[in-house]
Amino acid sequence: MNILMLYPKFPDTFWSFKHAIEFISRKATTPPLGLVTIASLLPAEWNKKLVDINIQALRQSDIDWADLVFISAMSVQRASVVELVQRCKSRGKTIVAGGPLFTGEYDQFTEIDYFILNEGEITLPPFLADYAKGQAKRVYSTADYADIQTTPLPEWSLLKFSEYESMAIQFSRGCPYDCDFCNVTALLGHRPRTKTATQLIAELDALYQLGWRRNIFMVDDNFIGNKKVLKQEILPALIEWRQGKTGCQFITEASINLSDDPELMDLLVKAGFFSVFIGIETPEEASLTECNKKQNQHRNMLDSVHRMQNAGLQVMAGFIVGFDNDNTGTFQRQIDFIQQSGIVTAMVGLLQAPFGTRLYSRMEQEGRLIRQMSGDNTDGTSNIVPRLDVDILQRGYRNVIQSIYSSKMFYERVKTFLIHYNPGKAPVNLHINEIQAFFRSIWRIGILGPSRKYYWDLFFWTLAHYPKKFALAITMTIYGYHFQKISAKAVTRSIHQPISQPA
């Protein structure tokens, strides 16, 4: 049996880092972890081929080779999904689909033959058994949650390592919090389910033995959901694993209460974590209450961010405008918070209601759903009618984006970050790609770019004040190159795709 596994194309988005990873000659940030995990759940004797459209073109011969086509996707990949499905069906292929997009909207894809929804560890085996008997149903779903301590080692050999900026592994699924706009708990539940330290180390060993020496993204939606297991088992095991190894450092996502635990932050940094994404959302207390973001309420979030930076963690963050409790002053408060925090990677989007969330249900009941959600958090669109005047909201959103990613304010924010960030004794691992990126940054940003004045000011300011952080400062200028391109597109889309009234 020949299995073709397809990963659809991501559009040019904030998190694609497309314009940044070009500096290091990479084509995508991370590989499709879901597909390489599913590959390990398929019969070992089956032939498997993975085509990630983000790094290579799908050839007609690939399609003709396949007996079955497996496809997995998120909402933001919808357009590519439609194109791939049409190509495969035109060649008479049977398609099996799974992943977040289809779990929420499988009824929208009438040409797909079979759907393996929710968690594949549960729903894939019965499909395989039924398919072998010629009795497969169209939809396999479950309300149960998988025991991920039985999840097999991903089939890393299917990947082209040289095309990715980071690898991706998963330690846990689920989040203990209940933010009403987030579909993580709708898909994966509130109780964090964790792998064992032995499992995690086995995955890392496999990557290392295959020659991986770059960043590794722990894709958990809240890595610190089970602090006890982290402190007692996982982080000590990671600290031990990294002894004598070079090049592998970790990125992850966590809730802001990480800043309340100095011991945990210290262990994370010792284990090789250098960057963490935090869902800050808004400095408006009423809006935090509205969306049930309890972990962010009643705290000085600016101090929380600076504590994490000072502990050695670079903070990336998500921000949202368009809550019912937002007002005309919200936009400037967002700008002020982002600037004062020194959060260089600040993703700001309009509030959207993903399928399956409490927000989606509320918007549906109130007649405020207006279009299919794009899945792109920063494209300047929304699928709900806001309480705030539409024109005020969109002008305010554009002002936030144009302000924080203007050359002046972006480079000021990089300086603020460098002042607060304490990298400790973390080694600087420079590959040939990073050296190439440095010289490309001089040419593209320092000589040809509209930000060249600010680039050189930061260049020499960092050498004078924080020479040990110089490589990081250059990395941030490359991020800014990407963000400025994305923000310009978001502003344009916001103008040409305004929020409308309900259909």
C-alpha cells in the first residue's frame, strides 16, 4: 500500500516567518508533526511519502504513485486544501483527512472520502481495521481523549531536515484554563495529558541521531499545565540530556503565571528553553474578565513580562482587539503596553470566534457570526460583528499595527528588550546559516531597506552597551523585516475586506 501524506501550504502570515527564514536559506519554520506521528500509527509495511507543500511542489507522479492520500490541515491552510483535494480527485484518488480544520468543518469538504477526526491515536485504528475489510465509514470521531503515553515515536525519516528552521515535538495536550475564544480545550480538554520523560528523551535522541542541531519547538498549548511533572521529571531529564550536546534549544508556549514561579523559570532556562509565547491578549481588565482569561487578571502584566525576560526567557506574545468591553482608548493602551514590555514578537489580531468555542456559540446565538474564520490571526479580518463601531475598530487596529511595526517604534522596542533580557550564560550557537543571515541583514536591511537608519543605530548601540547580545539584536532586525512586510499586508486587507453586517 502506497500512502501519500500531504501538508497544505500556509499563506504568508505572521507566524510563517517566511521573510525571516529566507535569511537562513530555510523554507518553513516547522514540519507537520501530526502527519509524521500518524505515519507511525500506520502499518509498518506500507510505503509512505510525505510532501510538505511549504517546501516542495506536489508532482503528478506523486499523486499517481499513491493508493491512499492522507491530508492534515489547520483553518489557515483551507485554500491550499481545496486545491490539493481537487488535484487528487481529478486523478481518481481516495482521500483521508484529519486535523483541526476537518474536526471543526468536515461537512464542508464533500469530495473527501474519509475523515479521521479528534485524536488519531483513537480514531485511526478503527478506520484501518474497517478499511481492510472494505467496510470503512466516512467519519470516525470520538469524545474521548487519547493516552499520549502510548503515542509512538514520530516517523522523522519522512522529513527533509535541511528545509526547516525548527523541529517540533509535543510533551502534553490540553490546558487547565478556559479562555472563551480558544479552541484548544474544545479539541483537547482541560486536563493536561503528558508524555513520560522516557518518551520525550527518546524523541530527542532520535532527532539528535539524525543530525538535528537547531531549535526545537515544544508545541504544547500550555507547556506548564502540569508544573509538578515538569519540575520533578521532565526538566531534570532535559537538563541531563543536554549535557555534552550542542545546538539544541527549546521554544514553547505557556500561561503568564509562569512569571510567578522563579524556580520553574530557572529550570526551564537550565533545560535549554530560551523563548516562550504568552497569550497576553489585552491590558483591559474588563476584556480579560469578558473572555475568562483568569490567569491574566489582577496582576501587573508588565512586571510579569520583565520577570520572564530577566530570568532568561524571550517573551513572544499574542494580543487581541475587538472585545465587547474594548473602547476607543484600548488601541493606544495596547501600543503603550507592547512598547513598554519590550515584546519584539507581538502578534496583534482582531477577535475571531473559532468553531467549537464558547465565543462561537455566543456569537451564533446573538446573530453576530458573519463569515468563515480565516484562521489567520493577523489578516485584519474577523468573523464576528463587534460591539465597538466597525470603522473605529478597524482604524484602531490599523493604527496599532502601523505603530508597533513602524521602524522607529520597532527598533525602540528591541532596545527595551535588550535592556531587560538577561541571557545568563546561554551559549551562542552560530551555524553557517546564521553567519550568512548576518551579511544578508547588512545588505537587505542596512543598505537597501527603509529601516537602514534604525538598523545602524541599533547595530552600534548594541556593540557599545550589550556586545554579548549583538547576535540577538541582529536576529531581531531580521524578525522586524518579516513583521513589517506582514503588517503592511494586514493593513491593506483590513481596508479592502471590511467587517460587514450578518448575512
